[in-house]
Amino acid sequence: MMVRSGLFLRAALAGAIAAAAFVLPCVFASAQQVDMNVVDQPGYVPSADEEQLGGVYEKQEVFFRTSEAPGTIVIDTNSRFLYLIQPSNRALRYGIGVGRDGFQWSGLERISRKQEWPDWRPPPEMIERQPYLPRFMAGGPGNPLGPRAMYLGKTVYRIHGTNQPQTIGHAVSSGCFRLVNDDVIDLYDRVPVGTKVIIRQAVAL
């Protein structure tokens, strides 16, 4: 009787583990699709603890099979990751915040300009949605663009830092891609002007 009970418990445990393995990725993927209802906070300076990313969005080297040349940036808006391609099917993966619903896009661009401590000029469309925003904010701590910005072609979009690290992994922006400040400085130092940037967006079924 005890043998049967042991076998039953092991079978039940195996079933529970299998169910969790199926459910948890689904819950995680579902959570990624939710827009984060936040507004910009010009002037806010996050603490060192807030800046520390853990878990899946922490910068890490991962396996990444691709035919793209090392040094290429691939942005996956659906999974909220930016990949910097390395040799031998490896990549540095950074967690990012992406455009919220209606502001996501895809395409092929190149980094056309790099800027340390960029100034912030909210576009008219953003000011219309958030009238309290300043029309201009000089670069520095508390600037919503963070300490570095990489401009994408002739578009209005950038890869930049943020003073809202809690937004990484969420759909929050007006089309730009944001990283925590340590990560954007790391990426900025690794890529030159002219770097190829591929922005991928999953097609809705």
C-alpha cells in the first residue's frame, strides 16, 4: 500500500511540475503584452536599488542563432529584448521598454548619431497627451532620456536610458526603446555610428 502511495505521489508531483512548466511561460508572455500605465517623470532621479535589474531582464550573454553579422542590433519588441550580436551564435541580451499599443513599429535602421547626456524635447504629440511636460529639458540626472541616446536613422526614435527603471519589460513609450542607465552606457560604448538595427514586431493573428 505504501509503495502504491509513493508511486501516486511521484506521479502527481511530476504532473504538477509539467503543468507549471506549461503555465508559467504563458503567464510570463501574457504579462509582457500589457501596457504599463505610467507617465513621464522629468526630474526624478532613481535610487541605485531601483536601477538594479534582476531575473530575465538583466543583461546577459545568450545563445542566439542568426545570419546577421556580429555588432548588429536586433530588437524584439514582443519579448522586450535588445540583442547585440556576438560571434559564434551568441548575443548580449538587454531588457528594454518598448512602445505601447499604437506606437510599436518595425523596420531596418542604422544608428545615425550618438549623444551623451542628451537634451529632451518632447514632441508636440506627447505634449498634447501630457500638457504638464516641459518643452525642453537639458541633459543630466533626472532627464527621461537617461545618460546616453542612440538615434535611429532619420526617424524621431532612439535607443536611450531612462529615469523610470521599473518600466523595463513593459510597453510604455511613444516608440523609443529604453534601457536602464548602466545598460545603455554599456551598449553605447560597444556600438559605433552606422550600426545596423533591426526592429522586429510580431504580427497579430
